[in-house]
Amino acid sequence: MVTVEVCIGSACYVKGSNEVVTILQELIKEKGWEDQVNVKGAFCMQVCTQGLGLRVNGKQLLGVGLHNVKEVLLQEITAALA
């Protein structure tokens, strides 16, 4: 099981973390990962200046924004499932 944590703190929310959740849910459905990926909300990850707060299996992802989130999550989740 892969765990993806999305920061729902105020700074990340303003940057679009709610949209990230929607993108992530669509990606999971598109790839058929419903039984393999668990999505969780998390509070501040202290990376606000380096992009949205996202972790995959505890690995902090940096430099992620709405412009590249789908590609980054696809790469990270695929690698974690391998």
C-alpha cells in the first residue's frame, strides 16, 4: 500500500492543495490504484516555501505545484508500487 499525504494547512490550501486532492483521486481512478493507494490529509509539513506539501510513503516531495503535480505523483506512485 502506498500512502500519499497532502498538506491541508492554510498556506498549501491557498496554493491549491484542494485541487491536488482532486487530481490525485482522478489519477488513482484512471490507473486502477484504488486498492493500492491511500490518500491522507496532513497538517503543515514546513515546506511552504518549496511548493505544496506532499509526501509519498514518508518521502517529502519538493518543488511541486499545480503545474507539475500530476506528473510528479504518477512518477512517485509508480516507483513506490514497483
